[in-house]
Amino acid sequence: MLTQYPLFMSLDMRMLSIVSVLLCLLFQTKVHAAKPGQGIRGQVVWKAGNQMPSPDRPPSQAKGVRREVWIYELTRQDQVTSDEGFYGHFRTKRIRKVVTDSRGRFSAALPPGRYSVFTKEPKGLWANITDGDSNLYPVTVEKGKWTEIRFEINYAAAF
């Protein structure tokens, strides 16, 4: 019987098949494959204003922001000048500069090693984390792995 073959389906059956395929395409969830290589990726967020805990007010949420992210060789505090928490005059080499998207997301492919991460602000470069060896915002990249960070710009916040 010829009606068993798709070529001879009724118009209603073909339309239903087309609509089903379109709905599947419309509502499919995107699966992001892991990006090959290694480096640093994450989000840059802005936090400002009163951040003191209060039972009357929930803490404000940090928002992703567009910024330049500057990645240097691992940099100690004595290898830069500092003015009100902003850094300049580096004695280490800048390795890469990337720009975040509108939600603050970024990625920078890098060879394995240790790096310092900063954002470019109007008063200079900003980093608010140090380790026990006075390294500024230290991040380690391992071979074949992406190091995730959440870089918080909070110089306009009160804690």
C-alpha cells in the first residue's frame, strides 16, 4: 500500500511533521561543549553602595559589567605603584587584554602558568585580592584546563 511511505503522506501529516520539527528546534536547549585549550574565563561584576548586612534589606546583587580585563605575568605589590587601591607603572609584562561582553563574561586563552588579573578603571588598574606572597589577584592556569574566576569590582561599595 502506497500510503505507508512518507512521499505519499497526506498534507495534514506533512504539516504536523514540519510543525513538530520546528517546535523541537525552537525549544531545544543549547549544550555548550567545553572549549578546548586552557586559560582564564569567568565574569566581571560591579558592586557599589552599602553592603552591610541588615534584617530589613537583602544584600544587593552584583551585576555583570563591560570592562577591559588585563592579564599580566604574576605581579607582586612591590612591582607596581599604588594610589588609593589602583595600580600603575608595572614592572611585569602584560600578557593579554580582553573585553567582557555586556554581562561581564570573558575568556582568555593562555599557556599554563601563574598570572595576575586586573580590570581597567578610570583611576588605573584594579585588583582586590592578594595571596600570602603579596601577589595581586593571582590565578593559575593548568594545561588543558580553564580556570574560572568571578572578578568583583567593589571599590565603590561600603562593607
